[in-house]
Amino acid sequence: MVHRSNEGESVHFRSQRVFAVNDQWFFQVRETPNPVGPFPSRDKAEEVLAVFVDDIKSNLTPEQALLHMRLAIDTFAEDDF
């Protein structure tokens, strides 16, 4: 089994970031204590999650990425309804 560079040989469990509860979609990231959502579809949840991940990879701080993600949620919500 391949481990992350900073992980030892112990067993680590990873769960899916995107999940559904009662036909509403959410995702979880380390930077927020609660799941983000709800979204009307898995695709929309994954789109907003991708915005967040891209921002983190672009060296935005978690706070900046969360703000941008919130703006993306508002934009996606306007497009959906």
C-alpha cells in the first residue's frame, strides 16, 4: 500500500468528500467544521468543491478559498433556481 509521505504504517480511513443526505448533496473539507451544502445534485457539489480545491492549490489561504467558495455557491444557486 502506498502511504502519504508523512504517514506511517498504521491504518488510515478516508471517506468520500461528497455525500448525500435525504437527496441533498454535501461535501466536507478540513477547513470547515460542518459539511458544505446542500446542493441539488452531486455534480453541483463537485463543481463548488473543485473551486475550493483549485483555490487552495493556487496558494490562497483557507479563509480566502472559503470566501471564494461561498461566492461560487451563490452563483451556482442563482443558476439553478
